Amino acid sequence: MKKYLAALGHIALASLTALVAVLDKPVTWSVALQLAIVVVGSIATYLVPVASGKWAGAFKTGVGVLAAVLAALVPYVTTGGISAQNLLVVAGAILAALSSEIGVNVRKDLALAA
């Protein structure tokens, strides 16, 4: 289970973000593209290995941060502005990236304790 913590947190928050965004209003193309980026970020977080050394979460968290940045840029590129629904997806992407780092740290702490 500890092996999957970083990805599970990311996937759970991405799923919650998608659910809330869909329940909020009809989904626009901008929001759909944001959600697709967050989903790809979740999959990549699962696939990317944990780095060794001081920056163990560099790759996993980096993928989450990249997904959050791309999700934040999408509304500006597609519509020229950002709506509350877009902001909700960006907030979820940021929380998902943070959950990846927390998952990596828990895994690292458990490995040190063992």
C-alpha cells in the first residue's frame, strides 16, 4: 500500500475535483481539457519512480506541479480568462500535487523506520 500512496492521493483528489467541477455547471471545453491534464498527471504520478536521496519526491511531485501549471494556463489560452469552475480544477490540481509529495514523504519515513 505504501508504494502507491503518492499516486492514490493524486488520483483521489483528481477524481474529487472532476466530480465537483461536473456537478458545478455544464462542463466547458476548457474545463474538460483541464480535467484531462489532471488525469494524465495522475497516471504519470503513478508511473514515475521515486527518486533516491534528499529530493525523493522530485519526479512525482514535479509531474503534479507541471499538471497544475498546465491546468492553470488552459483557460487563458482557450478563453482568455478564468472562471470559478476553472479555478476549482486548478485548486484540485494543486492539492493533488501536494498529496503526491506527502505520499512520497510517508513512503520515505516508513522505509527509514523499517
